Amino acid sequence: MSASITFFPVGCGDMTLVRLADSNATAVLVDVNIRTAADDPDDATRDVAGDLRERLPRDAQGRPYVDAFLLSHPDKDHCSGLETHFHLGPLSDYPDDKKPDTEKKIVIREIWSSPLVFRRASKHHTLCSDAKAFNREAKRRVQRFRDGIGNADGERILILGEDENGKTDDLGAILVRAGEYFNRINGNANAYFQAHLLAPLPCQDDDDVELLSKNHSSTILNMQLASSALRPDSCRFLTGGDAEVAIWEHVWARHKHTPDVLAYDVLQAPHHCSWHSLSYDSWSQLGEKAKVAPDARAALGQARFGAFVVASSKPIKDDDADPPCIRAKREYQEILSSASGMFLCTGEHPKSWAPEPLEIEITAAGARKKAARSSAVASVAAAAAPRAG
């Protein structure tokens, strides 16, 4: 099986599935946004839960699972549907074995969690029920590790970034610090994957914490995905949740002398193609007078040849909305122009009135966009149709 990245059409929210090219087709899910309307069979909203399930493996008990689930930060549009569609708690309490496959909750073999991002977010807004449920499950798994019984499917957790005041000092075996690389998924090293943790960054003072919090601090990973055992660097996927301008300036300050660590073949446009990932200025108030923050743009401008920038958002219109923002789209298109790249939007693929999952296949030659399923079906039907004459 080839490696792939699938972006699901979830409006202005994130839900991305990474599949590796290893024999197990390892599955890593980044965020989830399964809205109530998407679960309503009488609503026209895309059934992204069904789209996700059909792409997931099953374990020996017939349970759908992801090998790892990363919550970039605990905003509602990044964790909606978690309690409804995913099993939280010990696997011994799994309740759905007698249910039809389409009704079984998805098992999370390993959680990837950032306590620092959670702490910053919770200081500034009330967490939704799904975010609270994720936090409880993360804490449960940390305690299982501390008790010496957390090394099993459905119990594992990987901590991304040190917490404040030494609260993660005893978690070295399951801790990745900012700036470090890791290739462990569900407790095992994987030769088809490597990730560089770029954020959250530790702060020096309270003012810094306040600044990063207001600018949507998120986990930022640059994943290196292999197309085969012989081509470990076939694709780099840079994902950063809702990280905004101050975060990207901090990241650039740390890595401007080694910009290759930010190089990407696929970039998930931060905060659903928000202008505030590139600027401190208000697009709605200043319009074309709004200025780009050069360091943030530099951090987000390390496109490799043929790169894609994907906006996980509703359709992008030429108006004063933000996110998604037409000015941000134009900025990414300018970045891509020198790399012969392509800008894509999940809410417009393949049509704005009927979006489908957007799939990027990882090949030996790099990343390439797969044809939409409806387009592929139409092409097959056209080819099979009798011709006149």
C-alpha cells in the first residue's frame, strides 16, 4: 500500500489521516471535526465519519482503530465528535463488539498530547465536552504509565513538549521535547516515518505565555513520510493546527539558520487559511493595507518543488472573511509560484457544492494529488460508454 495524506471536508476545521507505506498501513489521525450535521442521514453535510471508517484497518476483534491520534489543540473544530465516534477508556470496557461495523467506536491505540498547549488554551476559553474528554483520557494514560501498566494498545500516550514546573520530568520515556525528532508510533520505531516537533515552545516569562496563547498555540509537526524503505524522505508534511503569527515568528527565530527543518511538500495552511498566521493586521479592517510579518512568512514559505498547500476550510471567497482569507490564499499561491506548486481547498474539492475527501498520494517521485472518486467514476463511465460512428 502506498503512503497517503487524506484531508476530510469538515468546513473550517481539521481532520487529516496519514497512512504509511509499511506493511501494517499504519494510521495517524490529526484532529477530528465530525459535526452533528455530518452524522444526520437527512442532512447534505458530507458523512466524514463514514469516509474515515472506510479508510481504517480493523484489529483481531474487528474493531476499527488508529495507531495514533494527535489533537493539535483543544478547540471545538479540532475535536468535535471524539466522544461519539471514538472509544475512550480501557479496552477491556470496549462496548461495541456486537454492533455492526459501521456503529463500532474507533480505538485509539496511542494518544499524542501536548499538556502545554492544553494549559495555554484552557486559560483563555472554556473547553468543550470533547476536549474535556480527551484531557481526561490523556491523564488516565499518563497515570497508567506511571503505574507501570501503560504499555499496551489503547493505553499508550506520547507527550509532545515539556509541561511547566517540571510536571513531565518523570515521563522521559514517553516525552518528546521541542526540537527533537521521533519515529515511534504506538510504542514502536517505524522506518517509514519521522517527525520533528517544532512547537509548542517553552516560554521564558508570563508575557510570552500570554502572547502565544492569544495567537492560538498549537502542536506543530513536520512529518517525513517514506514511499518505500529505500526512499525515507519522499514527502514532508507540515501541520500546525491553529498556530498564528507569533508562533511562526518564534519557530523561524529558532530555525532560520537551518530552514530545511521547515521544508515541506504538503503544508496544511494554519488556522484554516487565516490571515493571522501571516500577519498581526486585521484583513477585514485594513484590507490590502494589511502587512505580512516577514518572519512568519519565511517560516511558512519553505515549499519544496511541486509542493501543495491545503486549506482545510469552507470555500474561499473574495471578501473580508477570515478564516478562510482570500489574502492568505494569495500569499500561499505566491509562495508556491516559485516552486511550481498548487493551492487546494477541502471545501472546493472537487466541487464546492459536493466536496469529497482530498487525497495526496506519496510516491517515489514525491506527493501527487489523486483524482476525486466521483471524477474517477465519471471518467470510467465515459470510457466505457459506446461511441458513435
